[in-house]
Amino acid sequence: MRRVAALLVLTLAAVEPGTPALAITQESCPTIGTLTVSTQPLSPAQMTRELALVPGTVARPGVASPTRAPWINTNGSRFMRKPAVKYRYELPEGKGALGAAEALVYSADAVLQIAPADLSAVCRIATFVKDTPSIQLPDLADIGIVDDGSAIVGEVMNLFVRRNLLFQIVSAPQPNFAVNVKLGTPEYQVAEAADPSAFALKIRRQLTDERRRMRIYGSEVVVGRLTGDDQRIRLHLLNYGNREIAGLRVRLRGTYRGGDVYVPGQRRVDVIDFNAADGATEFSVPVLTTYAIVDLR
């Protein structure tokens, strides 16, 4: 496997299941005591880790157009499907912060190779995660999907993540989900899942937008991960685009009161245009650069 020259190596590891922590040297990132940075090439053991995609939007010649949704490279479904696998990123300049945020959101055990110019941005993400109040909440989902280990189910999950269709991997259909997907059944045939985009649209229509726990308006490059219990909600927002987004609109099923938004470099800000009515809560996030956390009560 090729090595990426002149890159720093950052290690992200979970200290305990579900509790992500960055590992960097105080010298390189003086505000973080739990982060480790090395300028040495990856060791042979690190090189055997599974290579993650470079996160972000990708131009697809002959496919992209002003009317088409941008293609997003995300590792979210892979991290959810294989939480025990060790990953590595080879990130070009400008992608370090997004790679770090993505790995942290999904509690992935990942090694990041980043360009030196991205170190401060990655440290900003690390500082942000360290300083934001820690809350461990279970994932919330609308869809149960039975994973048979096939590539086609993996691509369906990938489309679910990209389309913000919240799912949980199950061994058998569960009554607590609005929709249960098991390929190879009369309702969900393998042949129709060969077009994952159309299949994801079918599932969305079955679920209906009114029953979705989370909807994001005005952007096709933001992916959300929703966690919560009876007392509170924590929403993680990842911006896979290359531009800052102002006033991102979010709708959550359920009635909540108040909200705090945590943004790297800005700490806590208030949600805006908050409205809770008719069994749903809508609000706008003032600004979204790479990553934001929203807490609702």
C-alpha cells in the first residue's frame, strides 16, 4: 500500500465503548492532553487497517448537474456496520477536520493521516469535543434493517445515511420500528435494491416524511446522527460540503423546549426561529462549518 508523504499521523481511539477520545502530543496541540500526533510514517500494523473513504462531496463527470443532488462520500454506514474494525484515513489538505469529526461522531477507531496545514483545524475539533458537555445517549432510528453481510445491503445503508433516513442494524425485524427492511422478502426484493437510490426513496415513501424523527431542509450535504432518551435529544450535524452553511433548518418529531448549539471555535450559541407545535419541533442552526452539536430538552 502506498504511503502519503509529508503527512502527520493522528490517532483517534475509544477509551471505552461509545466514548470517543482523541489521542495528540501536548507540543503539537497544547490545549489537548488526550491527543497524540506523530510525524513518523505509519507502522506496518497501522497500514493494515481498513482504508476509509475521503469524506466530502465528489464531482461525478457525466452525472452531476445543477438539478442533481451532490454525491457524498461518507463512512457513517461502514462505521455503524463494523464498529470493531480499525480504520485509517488518507486525507488531503482541507479534509482533516471533517475526517476527525466524522470518526468522532461515529466513535470509530481510526488513524488519520493529515496534511500539516490541517493540524490546527483538527485540534479545534478535538478541543470542541473535549469541552462540549459529554452526554452518552442511544441512537434513535425509524428503520430496522436486517444485515445479511452483502455488499448490496451495505450500499442501501450508505444511501440511508446520505438521505438522513435513520436506521438501526438488527438481526430480525423489530416491532418498535416504523419500517423493517429485510432483503430477499416479497416486499423487499434483492433486484430492486440493485438501484439503492430508488430503493431508499421507496423506503422514505413507506415511512412518510411526517413520521421521520429527523428532517434537514435546505442542504443535501449535511448528515445528521440523532441520539436521545425521554429527557433530552442530542443531534450531531456533519457538513460534507466545502462551504459554511447559515441558518440550516431542522425538523424533529416530538415536542422539545429550548436548545443549545455547540460550534467549534464559537462554543455555545442559541438556536433561532424555534417552533414547537403539532407534535414536531423546528429550529435553525445559526452557522454550520464542519460540525455542530444540538442539545434539546
